[in-house]
Amino acid sequence: MPGEEANAPGMRTKLGLVQMCSRNNKEVNFQECSRLVAEAAAKGCALVTLPECFSFIGAQPGDAPRAAEPLSGPTMQRYCALARQHKVWLSLGGFQELCTSEEKEVGEGGQMKAYNTHVVVDAEGRIVTSYRKIHLFDAPFTGLVESRQALAGSEVVSCSSPAGELGVTVCYDVRFPELYQRLRFDRGCEVMLVPSAFTMETGEAHWELLLRARAVESQCYVVAAAQAGLHNEDGNRRTSWGHSLVVDPWGKVVEDMGGSEIGIRVVEIDREAIRKVRERMPLKDQRRYDLYGGSYS
């Protein structure tokens, strides 16, 4: 069974890092994700990480909220069935989640806003946890103002997995180190998930720098599955930076998929390496909350 050996206590865990180019077509994207998950499972991965907007990326303003569904809806249930079929965990980063009737808020073009939600599914196809993106990408110089069509979440989320304790985040969150400090020092996270669809300008300037910084300060693996390339020929012609990365707890980039590759890479998460880094440099014991506030346990 795929992933069984990786789940054994004390063993390294194989992780499938995905890079893809989603379209404004849920069926096309599902078929691509199905192919990549099957490939990762065949290579023994216990966890497969997909990027932000894995199931849909719009070409026009308002496309994303129009595509929104509840987590109990048909699209997410297809991905749960995919996890169950291949007996792998899935990190599904950046799903357009339909708001409840109590939460509804009208956004751009009169469309109801949606949540940008990162969903973690186990090998039995059950939703283990979901995280609604806290920090929305409001950066007008890029042409993107996420709050026009999305609602911000309000909860910090982590969960246990075959690869260790996961810190569940999305894309623009990576610019806010306080979130990752909370996940590391309060929640005990070992792997930070940062599924993303970074713009070209911000990606070239800051993508690797930010991911390595979060890895070093948290002493965690940082796993960032990314979108790459031109998503739709019509409409806004949005293009993503790519460079799906895995950074180890010492800040070394152990995998970089470049700017155009579509596919998966297999990476091993070594929990012993995490322990050694933290033992050599015991940041948790050296933090001075008496001086700069905070009270992470």
C-alpha cells in the first residue's frame, strides 16, 4: 500500500511536491491532479501537496467566488475520493469555499465572497482540518486585490499527519512571521505547508527568501507547492512564478522545481533532522517573552 513504509515510526516520510498550471476549468484541473497524485502514490509518497487554486483559477473578476462550493460539495468530495483511492494524504491548498448564509458578504461585481481555504485530507478520504486564509493578498500594484472577492479567516490551524505536525497556511501568509512562530512554538509544528500562486514580480524578488526565512526561524521543513505559468489565454492572462520549493530546518533548499516544470518531485521529510537542528540551537528555550511579549508555551 502506498505510504505504509513512510508511516512507520522513526522512518523518513516521502512527500510529493506538485507544480501545476490550473485553468478556469474544474474538470481539466481534476484530471491533472488525479494524474499527479497517482504518480506520487506509485512512488511511495504518504502525503501529496497541491498548490493554491489547485481546482480552479479564474480568468475574469468574480470567477473565483462563482466557482465556490461548500467543503461537502461535489468538487471537494472528488478529491477526498482521490485520496481514498490512492491511500495518500492530500494537502489541498487554496480551495474556493462557499460561505454560509450567516457569513455572506457581497464583493466585486455583486458576487458573494468566498473563503480561500486550505484543506487537509487523510488516506481514508476524510477531511482532517481546514484553514481559511487569514492574510488576503491586497497588492494593487500587481493587479490583484483578494479582499474584493474573498473573506479572511480568523483561526490558526495545525494537524497531525504521517509527515509530522503540519502548520497549515496559504501563500501571502508567508510574509507574516508571527503566524509561523505561533505554529512552531505553540502548536509544535514540524512541517509548514505554504501552497501558493505567487505573482511573477513578487516571486522573483521574495519567494525563496521568505520561505527560507520561515524555515530557519521555525526550525521546520517548509513545503511550498506552487502554480507556474500562464493560466488562461483569455481574460486577465494571470501568470504564476512557479518554483515549488522544499526548504529543510537549517534553511537549505532541498528541492526547487523551477519556473515552468509541471509535475511532481519526491522529497523525504526527516524528523530526526528536525530534532538535531533544534537540539543544536534550542530557540524555544532561549526566547525572551519577558522582553518582547507573547506567551507561546
